[in-house]
Amino acid sequence: MFRLPLGSTRKYCDGLGRRSFLQLGVAGMATASLGRVLEAREASAQLGSPSKDTSVILLWLDGGPGHMDTYDMKPDAPPEYRGIWRPIRTNVPGIEITELFPLQAKIADKFSIVRSLHHDSGDHFTGGHWMLTGRGAGVSGASNAGKYPFFGSIASKVLGPRQEGMPPQVAIPYAMSIGLRPGYFGGNYLGVQHNPFETSGDPNAASFKVQNLSLPNQMTLDRLQDRRTLLSDFDNFRREIDQSGALEAMDRFDQQAYDMVTSEKAQKAFDIGSEDPAIRDSYGRHTWGQSTLLARRLVEAGTTFVTCHFGGWDHHWNLQSGMDNYLPKIDQLVSGLLTDLDQRGLLERVLVVLCGEFSRTPRMNDGGNGGPPMSMGTPGRDHWGNAMFCFLAGGGIQGGRIVGSTNRLGEVPQDRPLRPGDIHHTIYRVLGVDPHIHFRDLAGRPSPAIDHGEVIHELF
């Protein structure tokens, strides 16, 4: 094993050694958590599109929401297919959605739905990898390690943050896919520095505070600057023996971490408690609603990509109680977000995407999960990747449109079949990311950002 001889750990004048300094967090200005999120902006300026000022909020429904219970209902199908809820009309003629989305029905002119998305896998891990990285081969429940970077990590690597002092990519409250953290939200071969910065905690809690974003007790900005200077002097002579560039990269991460912890813009953006109470109410006074509001605050301040994790959608049984609980929350936060963005003049530059790793079976089961009917609970739906939806709004996307359709039972696309790469191409167009850009994987081979699909032109 080759080991870089960086020498022994010394104590600082305040009793903290170099190792503890590096583990202090953003408050100590050099944690792994923020250092892994931030990268120098030089490459971003070259690879990105400086004329763009767009961002993405991804509302990730982990576990898989059913298309026939939400945005692609089949009221004329047999009862065991059409399910429990009725469709209702929206303010766009010809577009109907579930009766549990009355608020969205009033603003359907602001969003569009892809109804013909598919990747044809009913495996949570394969489906999650498809939707979040654009690839699915070789990933399953039996081998669930990520093989490619999250498309948001590619975007944040290429673009950096839209405003200095803000993290380029954030996950609220954490980055997690199918129980894996960060799972398929990770940077993979781009490096862990391109994993999202995680807020942790519950934005709906009165005591909510983002970890690693404030100075520790008795630490002042002057002392923080003194520590940075001391660290620079301490490591100066080691630059000559570091041929890997690791220390130079760490310096760039440290500088940006320092910029963030001392940034008034970042401090204000994460301070959800300062938000107008009426606006907070409009998103819903629950964890999901306030997570979405925090996402709006971050993109408004200059973060490029924010993911909100909403888990618990794997309803093999007790579908009715689950949807009666979850769908009104989604309705309120989506309505609150799109209305708020529109009123602030931000809707044209913020793309909102709502989806999960797959959909649910068009035909409902008997609640037995392999046992006697109703032995596990009331009927539900199982895994289905052959037909699914994706909700898109803002960022230049035209509202009030339906792209593609499924057959009369909702089993497969009937026209305009689309795949995850088509969604990713569309997102990259909004952001100004070249979809053909290549990165070297762990084997040193060039790998394109997207290997299939094209922009969904009907949305523009």
C-alpha cells in the first residue's frame, strides 16, 4: 500500500488537532459532508451554460406511486383495475386526475404529465437506478450497489451552484433510495464530493436547524480565519510531495466550505423559520410540505439541484389508507410550490419533477401477499415498471399537456413510449447541461451522461 507521508497530527493553540479540524463539519469549515458536495468552479464555467439561471426541485416518491391512482386513471376499466377513487376534471379541458388532487386540478395549466414512461422492471433497485442514473442493467435487489452517478450529481458537477456561497446540490432531509443512503443519489465515479449536502432533521419542527452550518460554541469568524491560515502554513511544505492533487482539491473544498459557513445568503436560505407563516401554511404544516418550502428557498438563493425525499409508497396492501394519507399532502405541497414559484416570478426558471422508481400493478391484488385474501390487509397494488408517470412543471416546460398514453387497462404505453433517458435529456435541456458530456468511470472508460433518449419536444 502506498501511503502519503503527511506526518503526525499536531495540536492547535485551542487544543484541536488537524484531524479534529478536518472533522468539525461546515462549522469547522472542512468536513467531509460539505467537502464532498462542493467542487471547484473552474470546470463548471467551461462545461456549463453561463446564460442559464435554472434549477431543479425533484420530489422523489420513494417506493413507487401508482399511475392509476394519481395522474392516469382508467374510470372505464373493470373495478379491479380502475381502483378506489374517481377522476375529477381540471382547469384544462380533457385532463383528469384523481379526486384526491383537488388543488392541483385548479392549476393543471401549470404542469404537464408524461403517461407513457417505462423501464419494464418491477425491482425497486433496478427501477431506482433507472430513474436516478439512466441505467438499469446489473443492478437489482441481489446486487444493489450503484454503478453510475445520479443525474443531479452530474448537473451539479458541471454547473456548480447558481450563486456563490450556496451548495450546488442539496437533499432534504437526506439522500436515500430504497433504503440505501445516499444510494442512487450518490456521485459514484464522479466522487463522493458530488453527493448531495444533506440537511437532516425535520423542517416542520420548531427546533429545526441544519447541521454543520453554524460555528461551534466559542468559535468566532476571526478564530476560524486564523485556523485556516494556520492550516495553510502547516500543509504548505507538503504540497511538493503530493503528486495526486488531493491536497489541492481539499483546499478548494475548504475554501468553498468556508464561503458557505460565512455566507449570509446560505444562512438566510436555510432559515425556514423566517418564512411568512401564510406561505408555510400553503405548503402544509407537515414534514413533506415544509421540506418542499425549504427546497424553494434554496433554489431561490442559488442552489442548482434540490431533492425532497418522501418515502413509504410501497403499498402491496392497505392502499386506500395509504393514499388517503399521502395524496392530500402531495396535492397541497405541489399546489403550494407551483403557486408560490409563479407568484415570485420563479416558475420559468425552476423545474419541478415528481416521480418514483416505478408504478404499481394496474390490477389490484387481494391483500394477501401470497397468503389468504386480506390476510395482510386491504387490497393494494404490486410492483410495475411497464407503465408509469412523470410530473413536470416550470423551467420553460409548457403546462396543461399530456404526453403519451397507456392502453385501456393501464398496462403498457399505447403511444409515444418514453424511457428514463428522455426525462433526463429534458431536465438537462432546462439546466443547460450537455447530455453528451463524458466522464471516466472507475475503470477509466469514458461514459456519457446519458446513453439513450432525447428531449421530449412536446413539453416545449
